[in-house]
Amino acid sequence: PQRRDQPPARVTHDEQGMKVLAVDAGNSRIKWGLHDGGAWIAQSWVPTDEVRRIAEHWKGMAPPDAAIASNVAGKAIGQALQRAARPLGVTLEFIASQAHQCGVRSSYDRPAQLGPDRWAALIGAWHLCGGPSVVVNAGTTMTVDALSADGVFLGGMIVAGVELMRDALARSTAGLGMEEGSYAYFPVTTADAITSGAINALAGAVERMARFMREAGEAAPRVVLSGGAAPVVQRALNGAVEVVDNLVLEGIVRIAHDSRPTE
């Protein structure tokens, strides 16, 4: 991952393919990438509370053909991102979840209510991996979504991330602090017990969703895991896990291509 003091990523120019600037504005980080239709030219991120720094990253970038974002960080962040994109000569558009898009169908009672980051991650997983999947995005919160063998989003769960769980314990109990702990099968310190409990809770949510899918008649699903906390969760999971960096960005690029007018 890029350190907070890391300089902006170098952006190169490739004339081949449709260039998409994809942005994933989350609660803790704003991730972005420039895709040339075949591969990522550049990827980087800034802390969400330092959104103004994104303009430094995009300075001098060759104008993309499209700029598309998922934003769950609020209206002010969205407006700041749009201002940062204007010097590129494009209008930053924001995705919204649909009933059907890019081969994925939603079972949500109100499809638009689904977070756009979850929708993009489902589309990214479907096109990168295919087949029945438990699509997991582990960050400040962790989403655990079931995607069937025929591309139907069956439903999903939202779980507090490790730091949110630890913070809740520290705020709500008198004897438990925020001392950093490590993951262990058999924790022998309070700090390790808290950290291990949080990580096992996340892993348990993933494994239960996989079990629910099997009980519903799906073939054994693969776990597609992304997000800043992915390495922490992966170590606690049983079975094969497909780790995909920036799965939301992958889905946004697919949406951009699907939405491009045909000539």
C-alpha cells in the first residue's frame, strides 16, 4: 500500500483503448486508477479526509475518455472529486446500483439502495472470476455478498471492520483499552483476545455466507476478497481465496465500457 507521504503515482500515456479514470471513494480512503482498456496504467490513493490531495495525483494526466466514481463518503467528498476532475476536461460521473447491469442481476428489494461500491465489486468479481462467489470487500466495514452461478446477487451482509469492533469495545467497556493486539488461535493477552475475536468474527461471516450458498443449492463458491483489510481476513479463512486488488475499481471500469454509447 502507498504510504501517506508517498508522492503521486506516475501516469503514462497510451493511445490504445478507452481510457477510464475510475475512483472509489470510501470512508477511509479514496482509491483511483487509470485504465487503458487492457490494463491499469496507474493506481494510487489518498486518505478520504485529505481529498484535496487528489488533484496532485491527477495533475498532468492525459485526459481520459471517461471519469466514473463510486462514492459512499458523502456529498462534500463527491463535490471535491468533481472539482479535481475538471482540469482533465471531463465530468466525473457517479454510479448507482441497478436492477441489472454488466451481466449481474440484483435481488435487492430496492436495487438503488445497495451501496455503489458493493454493486461495482459484484460486477468486478463476475467478470474477473465468474461462477458462484462470496464477494468480500474488507475495509472500515466489511461487506459479504453472495453471487450465484448465473450472475444473480442473492443478498449480503455488512459487518463492522476490525478497528470499528475494537473501538466499540474500548468505548463501551471500562476494562478494555485500545492496546494493539495480534491474531492468535489461542490468545493469552487481552489485546490479542480482542484482535483475534474481531478477525474471527469477520472470517466467520464469510464462511457462513459460503455455507448458506451451498445449502441453497449453489456449487461451492469461491471467496473473492478485496479491500485494505483483505490480508488480515485472508489469514483467518479456510479454503481457497481469490484476492483482487481494488475490486471496486475493476467493476467501475466494466461499467464504464458497458455504458459507452455504441457508434
